[in-house]
Amino acid sequence: MRKQFILAAAMMVAGFAAAGATAQGVPAKAPDGLVFVKGGTFKNTKSNYYGKGVTVSDFYIGKYLVTEKEWAAVMGSNPSKFSGDNLPVEMVTWYDSIEYCNRRSIQEGLKPYYNIDKTTKDPNNLPDPHFGDLDKIKWAVTINPKANGYRLPTEAEWEYAAGGGQLSRSYTYSGSDDVDEVAWYWRNSGEMKLSGFWSWSIVQQNHDQPKPVGSKKPNELGLYDMSGNVREWCWDWDGDLQTNVSDPKGSPSGFRRIWRGGGWMGDAPFTEPSFRGSLAANGKGPDQGFRLCRNK
Amino acid sequence: MRSISFVSVLRAILVALVVVGCVTMAANAQTVYNNGTGTNNGYFYSLYSSGGSATMTFSSSYAGNYAISWSGVNDVVGGKGWSTGSAQTIGYNVGSVSGENNLSIYGWLTNPLAEYYICEFGSVANGTYKGSVSSDGHSYSTYEHQQVNQPSIQGTQTFEQYLDNWGGSGTGSNHTVTTANHFNHWRSLGMTVGNFNYQILGTEAWGGRSGYVNATVW
């Protein structure tokens, strides 16, 4: 009897150890469609945050990009240029993405993460010094930091997860040093494999387009399409990266919101997890989508 | 288990030989029909056309040479150059050119993102006139043109086009483009010159035209 108890106890310990190994040391049950990300400092040596005293807390992030089917189920319409249930939703502004997060939270009985004031122009949304007031929407959006609802990742969370978190192998792209293994980008997203220099005319002629989510290899955390397919909105304003801080949320003001990960339309270097792109919050294109997050 | 017939094996071998043959032909191809990108003699090249027809060939005598002929195209874009540009002095010789809209040093910059033309034949004038710059014995008119939510090497972006327009070059003789003069001029106008992406001597034509260009870049 005693031996059986010891054996059972040993099996339980082994079981937790195995579960821990797949969930980066913590046997946390992630909500459907999300992956638990164990927080900490940046292990990825190619990260902008590596060695900069930045830590992120535990959080959940979408295993896949938000699909057109998921979008339509919440919003009742599909803005995408390219049609397919399992394609990532695109042609969405930063505001659209924020609104989706809240509506889906309400639909699932979660507390919305964002307070969206559509009647007040956000004073922190500044004119672009070069292009002027491109953003005519300028909703004032604030956060409920403790809410359990869906939200966009911060730029730091996104880069941490794309870089493999605590399991990072410091790949050039998210999950590999070979871009074609993990990313859809302009050379491999059409009828033929393209070489030479980027040309929009050639990209169009080759019928490049977004691809079904999860159709390339995942990264160290089991996340798909963190490099390529469609670019992903983050919460932050574009600005200087913060150092020596926990859970940075970016500049208090700005004129462009950060996107990360690159997409099917652009070139490979812009799919690297360390590349920082940005666009006015009302900007959109057939290569602009997003991925969900939630607090732990 | 299904048995494999002799005919099946023979068919598979023939298919494999045809595939290998096609790949070999493609690798050695010195003629591009309508659309193609790649490297030739150490230079990047690219040809795109829609409607009509276009053919690009390369001379074995000059590494930077290319010739494109087109007929009845809605649009044709082709050229040869470098994967990473620089503020280099670019030499070129255009043997002949006809039916083009422009022949330019063309490239991209990042941080901030910008697309640029230094136009030697034809015209790229568009957007806001910013002034003029003298370089290599002639004067270029500088324009800046905003592109909002448009395709780019980074995907959909909002960026500037920097356009230095001359168009008075001639055929059959060597010319230089001291690109540093253009980049410095743009800087003086507040048009930031960031990091270099690719840089080519490119030819564009559109609107149902037919034409030909034979050019060498170095």
C-alpha cells in the first residue's frame, strides 16, 4: 500500500513536471485559443529589450492571429480585402481592434479592458509633424489594468513572446533563422517564389496575399505567424523604448501606434521580432491585423 | 501493398527529368519574358509587365547591362542595381531608349521610410515643388509627394516620395549620377535620408506604349 502511494505521488510529480515543461515552468491552464506566457526578463539576445532591465509579467497571448471568422462572429461584418474564414482579418484600424477586444470580452462575460470615449478627442494623439492630422478619429482610449478582458499586447509583451520568452533560442525570426520556415512575406506569399528586389507591381502580379493562420512552423512558445502573414497592432504609441522598468506601456502620447511582425506584403527584415513599425491609429491595409492578449 | 509497374517508374523518371531540365534552364536563363526577378552577373534585376508583352535580356559583355523591349503594355517596370544602396556615384550608359515614361535611379530608404527617383530620361514630376539642385552638370527640380496608407517594402505605410527630376540625358555616352549631391540636397530641405535599402537604374512605361531600352549601370 505504502509503495503504491509513493508510486502515485511520484507519477503526480512527474506529471506536473511534464505540464510545467510545456508551459514554461508553470502548469497554468490557458483560456481557449490563448497560450500562457511566463514572464521575466528578456532572454532573446536580439531583442531591443535584452539587457535593458525590462521585465514583463505573466500573461496570455493568442496562439493565432484573429481570423476573419472570429471577427465576423463578434462584429457581424468582415472588412478584409481577401476572403476566407481561416485567413487573418485585415483592413482593421487600431480603433477597430480595440473595439473588437471589448465587444468580444462582453460577449464572453469578461470585464472590458478598454474605456472607449468616442466623443472626446484624445489630447495625447498628436498631429504627425510631417503629414499633419492624418487621424481624424482620435477616440480617447484608456485602460482598466486589472480587467480580465481581451486586449492588445504591449510592444514589450509582443516582442517578448515573439522572441520565445523564457524559452528563447534567439532566432532571427520568430521561431527560426530561416524566414521561409516561419513567415509569409512578399517572396513566398504568391503563386511563384520571387527573388530580386521588391516591387509592388510584381507583388500584385504574383497574386500575393495573406495565408491561413497557423500554416507555418510555430515559435518556441507555440505561437504562429509572429513573423509575417499580417502585421499586428500593439497598444503603444511609437516613441523611445523604455528601460529599467516592469511592464512598459510606451509613450504617454504620439501620432502613430506600433505594429510588429511584418506581413505578406513587405520584405523579410521587417518580419524580425526586433523590427518596430508604426502607423496612424486610423491607418489600415490588407496586411494589417492583430492578435489578442489577456492578463493572467 | 500496391505493386509499382515498370510504366509508372518510367513515367516518374521522365517527369523528374523534365522538372530538373526546367530548373536548369531557369537557372541559366538570360531572357526574361514578361515577369521575373533574380540576380545576373552580381546585380539584382527585375522585370514586371501587365498587358501586352515585355522581354528582358542581358549582355554577357557588361555585368550591369540589360535590355527590355515592350509592346502594348499597360505597365512595365524593369531595371538592375544593388540590394543595398549607398550615397555612391553611379555610372550609366543608355545605348538607346524609346517609349519610356522615365528612366531613373530608383530606390528605398528606411527610418524614415521613403521612396526616391533621380530621373535621367522622361519625367517623374509630382507633388510639391521644393526647389532645385545642380549636380553632374545640370539642374534637377525637387518634388516631395506624400503617400498615405500605400504599399511599400514594409507593407502598408504612410511615407514620402523624394523626386529629383531632370530628364535631359542623352544616349550613347557615359553619364554619372553623384547621388550624394541629391541626398545632401534633400537633407537640406528637411527630407530625411535614413538607411539605404535597394537601389537600381530602372525604366518605367505605361499607358499602352511600346518601346525599348538598352542600358548599362555600374
